[in-house]
Amino acid sequence: MTTYTTHLMRELDRRSNDGIDVRLLWCEHDGRVLVAVKDAKTGDAFALEVKEGERALDVFQHPYAYAAVHRIDTNGDSVEVMFDEAAAA
């Protein structure tokens, strides 16, 4: 028998402006804090983890700046699952 475990992402905060949806997410399983961004106009999406020493609200308010610092591709579509999981929680 195979057992599957899902790790819920809890939405701590959310904001939208001009088609860009930004969510602050907390992973209940391991305590990670993530910021997920989705641009409805372009379909682009990305997520970044709040690193040690960073303030979660700063990353939430300025995700594109932190994505640049962490060299994260902002032209992807890898966060659909995070948005769906957070919406279900």
C-alpha cells in the first residue's frame, strides 16, 4: 500500500494590484515561509523562499527585488500548485 502525504500551505496574507497577485504562504509541515507571485496578464508566476535573516513582510512587499537578488526566474509558471493548495486551505 502506498501512502501519500500532502503538506498544506497556509495563506498568511495576500494582495493584488494591476493583475499581479502576491501571496505570503507558510508551510505547516516544515515552517518555511514563501512568497508566490502570479501575473494574470502574462501568465508568468514564480515563488521564492524567505531566507534566514530576511523579513517575510519585506519579501512580500518587494518580491521582484528579492527575486532579482536570489536570481529567480520571474517568467515561469511553477507556482500554480501553491496557489491551488493555499486556496483549498
